[in-house]
Amino acid sequence: MKLIRSVKEMQGASATAKRGGRRIALVPTMGALHDGHVALMRKAREQGAAVAVSIYVNPTQFGPHEDFKQYPRDLDADCTVCVRESVDVVFAPYDAEMYDGGAHSHQASTWVEETALAKRLEGERRPGHFRGVCTVVAKLFNAAQPDVAVFGQKDYQQLKIVQRMVRDLCYPIEIVSVPTVREPDGLALSSRNQYLSAEERAQATVLWKALNIAADLFNEGEHNAHRLETAMVRAVQLAPAARLDYAEIADAETLEPVHEAQRGNIALLAVHIGKTRLIDNLVL
Ligand code: AMP
């Protein structure tokens, strides 16, 4: 496995692989790799391509009071996972490679911004988040020149926005998605789960429970979205460490809220467990 730390070298490695007739599959991550990321790597491998995993904690997608500084970073451990998964290249660029002037610079004056899907839900609560995501994904695409890029359904709104960005900007890249990998008790794997105390970890199952309550009610014939949302709110309130950010039933393509829920709509949740903000979703 090759560890690459500069954009130029990454572009060179991609060009060489392509001249050799290989397709390239990119798995963008922020590191602190877990089995959710591993599922993405395996999906990338299934594409019959050389697999590149990018590891970069992107400063521009964090708000000023968010966890950029604390975000877990362990490149050695991440590389061990990638070697085990037969990844071809780990692309872990230095900040100065990605943003002229480094992580804390606001000197970049070119941004990529999706303006419809990014308005609501996460976009509303985390202003600038998706602008940072789209910008860094565009940079990673330009560095790795992938034929395929793999994203997780765990970050559902992000997946939809990236699909839209690829269409709008004519990137010749196929976006492949992978279902959310969960702990046995339903908690979606996330690098941020490391922040949870034992007590908070036990209560964090409330997201999955609330989503399933909504799905069960829907399957029993309750199609009023407001009542489904209220059921999720009540379920979250049962966990003392939990503070709800949003609970919504939305159209799975437009992410607009619905009044009458239909099969294929998506239930989305964001919940603070203590100081840790977690998100999850479930298709009805
Ligand atoms: P992150 O490192 O958290 O930015 O995530 C990198 C990629 O992994 C994104 O496409 C996420 O949606 C995906 N991902 C994160 N957690 C999971 C999970 N539990 N199951 C599947 N994919 C995931």
C-alpha cells in the first residue's frame, strides 16, 4: 500500500494507474476508520478498481464551535486497517496541500456549493457545512481522478448532495452508496461514537429505537408525517442524556418535508447525546 501526502503525487499515481488500464475507486473519509468505512472499501474493491482511501479532516466543513480540534486522528492505525483491506493507496494530504495557507486559513476564494438539497436539515443547523463538504470532495476528485466514488447512506443528505454535485458539474464519476453499518444494538458506527461515555453510549441507541418506532407505526398504517415525527420526538425524550435537534420525515430525493408519509420516504434524526451530536436515518 502506498501512502501519498501531496495532490501532485496523487494525480501522478492516478494517471499511471489509468495508463495501465485500471479504474480507480475513491473512498473519501476523515479517518478514525471503523467497520462502516471498511464496508465502503470492500464496495470499492467490488468495482474491480484500484482502491484509494482519502483520509483528511476537512477544516472547512466544521463550524467555529464544532469538534474540528478534538476530532480523532490516528493515521498509523488507519493505515493498518487499509493494509488489512488491501487498499492500494491512502491519500492523506497535508492541510497546506488542500488549502493554500493551511487549515486555519480562509484564503480560499473558490467554493463549491449545492444550493437546494443543502438548505435544510444538516445544512440549516450547520451553516457552511455542505459548502465545505462539496468543496473538499471536488478537490479530492480532482486529486484522485476516480471513476467511482463510494459514500455511506449514514450521511444521507451528504450522499444526495454529492450525487447532485456530480450531475451538475458533469464529473465523469459514478457515485456508489453503501447501507449503514451498525453495532449489534443498532447504533450506527461513527468516529464520533468515541466521544461517548459508557452511560451515553448506552443511551445512544435511542436514535435507532426512535427511527424504528416511526417505521413500525408507518407499517401499521400511520401515514401522518407529523404523528410519526412526534413519536420519534417522544422516543428520544425517554433518554435523559438526549437532546433532540430534529426528527423529520422527508422525500428521499428532494429532502423536502412531507405531510403524508409514503413508502420510500426517509426518517432523519439528529440528536445530541451529552456533548456529542449524532445523526441517523431510515427509509420507510
Ligand atoms: P466520515 O469519515 O465520517 O466523514 O465518513 C466517511 C464516509 O464513510 C462517508 O461516506 C460516510 O457516510 C461513511 N460512513 C460513516 N459511518 C458509516 C457507517 N456506519 N456505515 C456506512 N458508511 C458510513
